Amino acid sequence: MSLIPATILTGFLGSGKTTLLKRVLQEAHGQKIAVIENEFGEENIDSDILVSDTQERIIQMSNGCICCTIREDLRATLHDLAEKKRKGELDFERVVIETTGLADPGPVAQTFFMDDEIAESYLLDSILTLVDAKHAQTQLDERQEARRQVGFADQIFLSKTDLVAGDEVKALMHRLQHMNPRAPQKAVHFGEVALSAVFDLRGFNLNAKLDIDPEFLKEDEQDHEHHEHAPGEHCDHPSHVHGQGHHHVHDDDVKSFVFKSDRPFDPAKLEDFLGAIVNIYGPRMLRYKGVLFMTGTERKVIFQGVHQLMGSDLGPIWGKAEARNSKMVFIGIDLPKDIFLQGMSQCLV
């Protein structure tokens, strides 16, 4: 049986997750989707919106979709669904997990890597994060869960942009890009979004999305005026200073930075260094991902991790005319950028 693609749908309370999900389920796409509501409360309101009869734990919907509510163990539910699919008791092609508005998506994502049975049945496709444009700035200021949800995202959907002035939307998008430059942002109106923007994004598939979006490696020109400084070097350029201009006005604890080099890595040194920093900072490392130039192979090395879990895979062969270099993005909570960049530099040949 081929692996079942899984999508994690997250976002803070009221951001429109259920609206988007309902829209996806009702669209005549002919796909059979199993929806897992990761709920903890006594009453599961979302299921009442999605389906009318919520007596059973797993409900077969009229369009072939399945809805189930879990209040205990995600692992057990995923295992249960895969088992039923194998036996022919349930027919579905993919899984969507809607987390609670206060959930940290990290442990949900880790379920797909830490449990062998789950890893043999499912392929984690991507984490989608909804951001409520009207309330996001306050939520991001006050709630770490909201910042973590942004940090984990493979794709960010902005809801309620019609309720906010254009310059405010722009400022929010700028802030989100500094927190997570690897996630494209897209405004959605009442959950109206093409299925191609929701499924098969392969955010977690090591071989498919090989290159980090080159755009985010270009600094915002109007902010930086082509002003450069060495990695880790102190910078008091006005646009970097807290509170001046719209750049870095919010001192978010979820931040990102990129390591780049044209020199190859020594694989053993890199493995030792990454093992050491993951040991210390793992819980604060939300996502890290890169395309690396290594000695000993003619192929690109695709590397990524979530918290303490990391893995690498051989990508395609470097092109003859292609410049060989490494690019690695780190997204995390208060990570010591200088230590990371300096440590990575020391692993180069």
C-alpha cells in the first residue's frame, strides 16, 4: 500500500481553520479525505459544523470523506485509520489533521517520524498555518503558540485581509516573512483556496522541494539599501534597530536566519556539530532545512529537521555549470545565531 499523504492544519483560535476545511471537504474534487479533529474539550463544536451526526468516533460522510474526533492519542487514531483502510473497512486517500487553536504543531509533526508504524503508513506532506490578519499582530505579540504555528508553516494563509487596511496587511506579511521566510503567504477569502495550494505541497518531502525559495535570501532592498555585514557581526543600521521604521519593530522570539557558503562541508564535522546543537537547542529549533554542498559526493545533500529529529537525503547531481554552495535556514525560538553560524563555518573543509 502506498503511503497516505497527511496535512496538518493549524492556526490560532478564530483564524478560519474550520471554514477552510469545510470548503475543502465540500468542493467537488472527487477525493476521499479523512479529517482528524485534534480536540481536547468536552464539546467538539467543529464537528457539528462539519458533520451533523457526531455520535460515532469515525464518521463516513456523504461525499466519501471521513471525519473523526480524537481526545486521546493521535498515534492510536492514525494507526486505527490505516488499519481500517488496509482491511477495506474505510476508503480514503489522504488525511487532514486540524489542531486546536492553542496547539503547538511540533509534537503532531513528530508523530509521523517517531513512530515506525505511522512512518510506514503515512507521508507528512505539509503544515498549513492560518493567520487572522485582523488580530494577528496582537496574537503574535502575546501568544507563543501563535508564533510557533507561524514558525512551523510550509504555507501561510492570511484570513480576514478584507477587514484590514492594505498597509497593515503589508506590515503583517513583512513580520511573518522575518519569522518564517520559507513559507509562501497567500490571502484567502472565506476559506476559498485552490486544492493545489492545500495538498501535495511536499513541504516535508526531502527530494521534492530541493531549493529554499531564492527570494527570501535577497534582503528587503528598501530596508537594507544593499547594506551588508558579516554573519553574526553587530549591526546598528537604522532599519535593524528595534522600534525604528517598520523593520523589526516586533521583537519576536521566533526568528529565522540563513547560513550560506561556497566551501564544501566535512560530513563528519557537520554531523557532530548538528548533533551537539540539537542536543542543547532541539526543543527551540522549530524547523531547519537546507541544500548542502558536501565533500565525498557529486550530489546535493538535502537536509531538514523538526526539533530534535533530523535527517538527510541525497538529491540530484550538481549541474556542470551550477555553482556549488550550501544554503541552510534555521527557524526557532531565541536561537543563538552567532553560535550556529560560527559552528557551521567551522564544519567547512
